[in-house]
Amino acid sequence: MKKILLVDDDPELRQLLATYFGRHGFDTLLLADSRQLDAYLERYQPHLLVLDLMLAGEDGLAACRRLRGRGESLPIIMLTARDEPVDRVLGLEMGADDYVGKPFDPRELVARIEAVLRRGAQPAAAPDPKGGAYAFGDWCFDRSTRQLSRHGQTVALTSGEFALLNALVANANRPMKRERLLELTRGEESEAFDRAIDVQIHRLRRLLEADPVHPRYLQTVWGIGYVFVPDGSKSQ
């Protein structure tokens, strides 16, 4: 059974979701706040984390940012009572894989969980055995092992970050529309919005670029989308 770690301060919601997840084949671990989050991640190694944004102490956004900052690639779905676009973007910027606003139908959350888990296993986010290693600047992107490294030091990538970088590298020097990048990384039936690609690009630039404001490798093509330029030269 896939293990889901649910962190939410509402005890009734925790129990309701645990029961519902169990009916859909998930083993659910429950926490009321993030104080024991690290211990649970280390001990139980869940397949996915459902994290409420509004928590006492360290809130969901701070916890997500901290986990991603230390290289944790575990899929994360954020829950929040605020369903505004700015909150969705903020959650994605912190490294969340998806976002569900409260109130929600448990069926929707299960569908999102299954979609994120599929995304991590589907070809877009899985290692590319035919891709091999691709070197650019000081970086080495090994598509066959899903590893990004610099001077021998490995940098952790989430499934979404790997899928996007892999799609751009596979189409080096070819401007890619946001819609096409969404199809390549999340599937044609994805409900993700264009801004999700912008957020992932922003995160990748912070990893790869010496100056994210003036990127060498992940360049913007105005009116189209983005292009990967391996030699860092200015795109047209």
C-alpha cells in the first residue's frame, strides 16, 4: 500500500480522510502539526505528503520550503482554506507539486494524489534510459539516473523539476510553448495552469543560474515560452 502522510490541525478532517484514503488503498499516517514531521518522514518514508498551509508553529509553506531547501523530493500536495491564484502560486514556488483549496470533495483530493503519484512514475518524470548525460557549463544532467550535479555534488530535483528540465534539454535551442511543456511534463489531461510552468522555471533558474534574473541556460522567449540554450548564448 502507498503511504500518505497527512498533516492537518482539524481532527475530524484527519479521521475522515484517513478512512476515505483507506478505502482507496492508501495507508495513512496522521499528524496535527509539523513538529514531528521530520521524524515521521525518516521513520515511515511515505510516498506522498498532504500538508495543510495553516498550521500552528511552522506553517505548511515554511515546512515545504524547508524540506525542498534540504533536497527532499517527496511529492507534496498543499491544503488551504484560501483558494486564490496567488496562494496556489505561492505554494508551487515553495516546491509543492499540487494544491487543493478547502472545502473540497475527498474524491478530488484522492484524484490529485493519484495523479501526482502517476506523474512521478510516468515517463516524463521517470529516468530516461536513452537520454544519457548532458553537460552544460559546470553542470552535468544525467537523464538516465535522474541526477543533476555540479563539480561532483548532486542537486536534488523534484519529479516536476526533472520532467521540465528533461523536456527542455531534449529540445535544446528549440523555443517551447508553455502549453507544450505542460503536455510533456504533466500529460495532455492535466488541469495545471500555465503559471505552473513559470514557477518551475523560476525554481530551476535558482538552482542552475549564476544570475537567475539574467539566465544563461533557461531563457525566456517572449510571446512563446522558454528555450534551453546549452552554451549560454543569447537566443533569438
